[in-house]
Amino acid sequence: MALQPFLKINTFKGTSNENFDEFERLLRAAINVGQIAAPQQVPFLQLNLGGGASNFYNSLTAAVRGN
């Protein structure tokens, strides 16, 4: 049974009152704890982005989004 569907961190929207470094730390910890395989890490990131952060991410080229 995979853990990925049960791992959820606060959505990062890119607002001025959010701390990206903290979000990144929690995201990496969730990936490690959940043992999320490399091909699933980008979709996991996408699930945890919202608002302006999601819009910005979606405006990037496919090559950048996958890196």
C-alpha cells in the first residue's frame, strides 16, 4: 500500500506571508517519509501548490517543471 495519497502538507500559494523555505523543507520531508519515487515527486509538488504559485509553476516550460 502506497503512502502518497495520505501525505498532505499545507498548500503553498506564493503569498507574502508564506515561507517558501519552510514549505520546501516539509515537502522534502514528506517525500522522504512517504518514499515517493522520483517519477511521482513532481506530481506531488503540483498537488501542494495553489494560487499564484501554481499559476507560476504552470507558466514554466515542461523541461523546467520536470526538473
